[in-house]
Amino acid sequence: MPATRRAAVLGSPIAHSLSPVLHRAAYAELGLEGWTYDRFEVDEQALPGFFETLGSEWAGLSLTMPLKRAVIPLLDSVSDTAASVDAVNTVVLGEDGRRTGDNTDIPGMVAALREHGIDKVETAAVLGAGATASSALAALARICPGEIVVHVRSEARAAEMRQWAERLDVTVRIAAWDDAEQALHAPLVVNTTPAGVTDFLARSVPERPAALFDVLYDPWPTVLAARWSAYGGAVVSGLDLLVHQAVLQVEQMTGRSPAPLEAMRRAGEQALAAR
């Protein structure tokens, strides 16, 4: 076993990633002095070549867009969770050279919700239908037995969501983006859209909102999350998700459990405050 163990996050763009901050905080807390965690700008075309450079000192990789699907052909095996959404965000590199892919976003979402007391909801609403929305559906499949209303901005996205619903065996009803205000009355609203897209909905937040899971963390709070919180609703942030999925990555890559959730969260909060 090499004295130094390496891990990193790959993606494009990657400069904004908080993953190095979170993982390094975990290594420090766990006393893993020989461990390093870096970030590399890698796109889909460069990914196979990057894998060819990996030596025995490498323990794992975190993957962000646009690599979560592109990495799959380069792996020896993929977990059922990752296969369910065709997306890998975690690669564990074994001492025997095996490359195992997993998706910690889905259980990370569930864990973030549970930390805020949301163990089960009868129905839910999802804003947006991009890559994150499919992971949201997979997470909701674990806690929501009823209908999930997905508000989309195009028929192409609607078709994709119907396919994911069938694949994940969840009950989905597609609704128009123009009716997104109706989503705010659901027991749980999951916003998967880019920054600024849902700002207009803030004026329609009900007086007694239930729970909002906004997957963004920078800038934070979003306009919608700020209004939601002001009205007394429960708010789960993108940082909550980022920390919980990173905890699972650290545990898989290092073999140490439990990973230091609170130390990682503090490091993430401090890094965001300094931006």
C-alpha cells in the first residue's frame, strides 16, 4: 500500500467545486495524514485518458457534470443505485485495479431530508426535469408512495420524465411550467432548476408552507428559499445534499466510518462565506 493515497473530483467546469474542502476536512478529522484530494478539469473526451494515468495510489474519484454518464463504460461494475439513473458520481478504485461506480446523490438526498425530519411524504412536487430531477425521482421513490407532480418547460423533458417514472416505478404526473405556483402547496417541493429560474415563485409561497428542498448552494439562500424560510417552512439546502453525499463518498473511498458530517458541513459553510 503506497504511503500516499489520492482522490479527486473531476468535471468541467470544476473550479467552483466544494468537494476538495469537504473531503480534506474529513481527512483531517479522521487523522488520514497521507491522503490528498484535488480537483481536475476533465471533459468527456479527456476522461478515458485521465483514467489511463491512475496508479495504485489512487483510492477514488468524485464525478460531476458532464461525466456522470460518460464514465460508465470505463468501469468494471456499477451499483444498482447508479444503474437506476444511469449516473455515477463516485468511483472507488480497488487495490486490485477494479473500478466500481456508485451514486451517492440519491441516498444523500434521502439522508438530507431525514436530517430535517422528513422521513416520508404522501405526495411531492418537482420543479425542473434535468439530470438532477431523475436523481430526485429516485430519492423520492424511497420516501413518497403517492403521486409526484413534475413541472417541466418542454415536451421533450416531459417525455424524459415519463421514461424515468416508468423505470423507477414511481407515479408521476407531468404539469406545465406555467402552473408551477401550484407545486408550492405540496408536502414536499424539490427544486432542481438553475439559479434564478424559480425566483418568480417566491411571491406565491403560501402562508404556511411545508418543506422545500432546493438543490442549489451558491448563491444561498435562493430567493425562493429565503421567502420559504421567512414563512416558517422547512428548508433543505444544496449544501445539505452536498455534505451528505460526500460523507458516503469518504466512507467508501477510505473505508472509515462514520465520516465526520459536522466537520465537513462547517468547512463547506466557511468556504461559501469566504466567496
